Amino acid sequence: MGRIHSHRKGKSHSRRPASKRSPSWTTYSPDEIVTMIVKMVKEGLTASQIGVKLRDEHGIPLVKPILGKSISEIMVENKLAPDTPPDVSKLLQRAKKLQEHLKAHPGDRKNVRSLELLEAKIHRLSKYYKSLGKLPAKWKFATVVAQLE
């Protein structure tokens, strides 16, 4: 599958565990895993960062087979879920950095185009999350490209 705004193909990545059963080598109880997740959320990590940390440092390949719930569901149960979905917030951070770059370098036309594409992604994702109810219906991203021209 190709990317939306470029001619590149996808990139290779690691595969998920083949078995959906709870692994036999994990020594952590479900309560310990939940407390680790809550502690990491309070430190400011996102759900994907928590999953990577649990995999690499604690030897827990997947949380869902052990607990029956995903990390995001645990965050919602403990009322620690972020206001905006993580992919939207990451795109918003990128847009902010790009806007700061364009203020310092107003003649950089290539990055004006990349900001346009980035804003299009944000609008598409926000429309999707509004339909799911994960973003408020009145949530709006202010377009900066129109102000640049």
C-alpha cells in the first residue's frame, strides 16, 4: 500500500506475536501490569510508547491477551486518556513545528506545500474522529496556509 502524499511504498516493520494466548514466560500479574501502565501514563507516555516499553524492558509482548483489554482501554478506565487521539496530537505537533519553521523562513515553498498536505491529513482525521465521537463536534483546526499567502 502506498502513502497518501508521496510516491514511497510502506516500510517494513516487526511482526506481532503469532499466538493470541498469554505467553508463559511473563511473570507479571494482571494487576502489576495495570499499575505499570497507570504509572507510565502519569509520566506522560502515550499508549504506543507504553506498549514498546512493556515489550522491550519488561518482556510483555502484548497486553490484550493477558488483560483482555488494550492499553487505551485501561487509560480510559482510569480516566487518564488524552483529550485528542494520539495520531491527531502528533500531527498537530508537526504542524506547529512546521509553522515555526515557516515564520523563520518565509520563502521555503516546499515546506508550505508540506504544511498544506499536513493540514489536509489533520482535517481528514478530525472528520473521522468527530464521527466516532472521540473529538467534540465543534473542534476545529485553524488553517495557517491561507494566512501565509
